[in-house]
Amino acid sequence: MSPQGLWDQSEHPGIKQPRIATGSEQLNAVESSTYSRNREQVAPLFELRMPLMMALVLAVVFMGHSPNMAAPTGVTDDEAFDLENYSLNSEMDWENLDVNIYGDSYDYDDLDREIEVGTVAPDPPSAASLPTAEYHQEELTLPPAPVTLDFKGPGLFGPDTGVGMPSCLLCVCIGGSVYCDDTGLDQIPLLPKDTTHFSGRFNNIRHVKNTDFNYLNQLQSIDLTGNQISGMDEDVFLSLPQLHQLLLADNNLQSMPELPITMKYIDVRNNRLISNGVHSEGFKDMSQLEFLYLSDNKLDYIPVPLPLGLRVLHLQNNNIQILYEDSFCNSHDRHFTRRNLEDIRLDGNPLNIQLFPQAYVCLPRLPVGSH
């Protein structure tokens, strides 16, 4: 050993001499030991603040789209945040951390202004563009247009149809025919103007007015069989220029109104018709009349004169008691012959036809009746 008390390698060649640390090395060793102790103390705190730091980073990233949080012009996100050199292991002064180092401060006043602009309601329409209360009042109080019915002009319905219900909603309309049988009617319904045939059988009609068939210029046939008709206005049928068939059987008629001379077929069976209820010479001018049914009434005599074209005359079950020479023939012309009248029914009357041979000598066939 050397006098200085130091290790002499030459004296102990087989033993490695221990190295004595320099002052700098000793200082580094002390600092490393201190850092290790500080790291052990900081680690728990760092673990607690780690979620907060990550939330802050995420918030900064998501708010990067805001104009106030964007990086300065010409600076990229990597340069602004220095993500490449960022170390999670480095010490952070959390107490003095300035969040503004990652971007401009967020101006919440600007956000409020943007939201206010985006959610504001649209301007109300001007008063000039809105309908005024006066306008609505005028529109609601306008008087209805007057109803004018031009029955002589073109149109579908008959009188008063414009203010009532057309019969084709209640009845069956086929072409020009209107069928209102057994529908509970108590009056003639409103008929289309082009009606040619009307049937209102088996209803509760009691009276027929002279306006029921007004302006029905094409009406040719009326069938009111099986109603309770006891009266008719006198001129109810005279306004029908084409009427040729009238059926009034099974009603309560005591008299007949005046009929147009266009008649071809008349059926008034089973009523209460009396001789005074038939117009004197009411059938004389009906040159087209072929069928006349007056059975089951209360007639006292045959309604003469009869038209020459008559083919069928039914008078059974009345109160006829006498025949005259002019009932069927012409007393002033012994050669007169009524060739068309082939069917005469007088049965059921208090009459013996054998007592009046001169009454039917002009007929091609004898009447049917008691002998």
C-alpha cells in the first residue's frame, strides 16, 4: 500500500481496483435519487389527473371547428399543439396550467349571438298581405244569388226542381221513363223535363195539382193506379201536348178533369165516377181514342157521343139502366156503321139489352150484357 493509503494496482495485480466516483458523478447520482423519489410521489397524482387532461385534449380537438378556437392562419394543428414532442411522462404544472395556450379563448358572447340569429322566428307577414276582417265579413254576408228557373230553355228538371230534390234520387229513371211505384209518395214528385212516361202507382197521393206536370212537353203517359186520389185540378192535363195515355184506376175520383184531344187510352176503372162528373161531349173530339175503361163506377148513362175510332168500351158494373138510339149509332143515318167498336161490356148493370135493339144495330157485334 502506498503511503497515501490509496490502492496500488501494482501491488495487487490480480485484484480489480474499485473506481472512485468523481464529484460530477456523485451530484448526478443524488439528482437521480431525488427524481425517483419525486416521481414515486407524483405518480398517484398524475394518475388522478390523467382523465382530466385527456378530457381537456378532446375538448380542444372537438372545439377546433369553432372560429374562435381555430389555430392561427398558416399554422397547422400539429404545430399548434406540438403533438409529436408531447410526453405524458413529463411534469405538468397543473395549478398554473393556461388553457389558452392551445388556442384563442372561446367567446361565449359570440355563441349566444349566433344561436339567437339562427333560432329567431321569421318576420310576420305584412298587414297588407293578410285578409282583413272586413273582407271576411263581406264574404260571409253576401246575399245568395236569386234562383231563376228557365223551364222553356234547355235543362234537366221540371218546375221548382232547382230548389227541391229531383225524383231520380227517389225513383228509377230509365231513358225518358220515371218509375216511382210503391215509394210512399203523397204528391207528384219533381220530374225531369225530358220525361216521356211517368208511373206513380200504389202510393198515397190524394190530390193532383195543375202545376205537377207543367212544362213537361214530352210527357206521353201517366199511370197513377192504386193511389187515393179524390180530386184533380181542372186543367191539370191540358198543358201536355203529347199526352195519349192516362191510367187512374183504383182511386176515389168522382169527376174527371178535362182531357186533351190527343188521348188514345183512358182507364178510370174502380173509382166513384158519376155521370155528372164527366164533361158533356168530353170524348167527342178525341179522334185517336181507342180504349175507354169506365167499369166499376157509378155512371147512369153512356157518355156520348163516342169517337169513331173507339175499339173498346167497358162499362160493366155501373148504374146504367137505359140505351138510346144515338148511344152507338146515328139515328139520322140508317146506313151508318161503327166498324171499329168490337168490344162493348155492359154486364153488371140494371139493364136488359134486348129492350133496345135500335141502339146497337150499327155495331159489328152485340154488346155483352144481360138478355
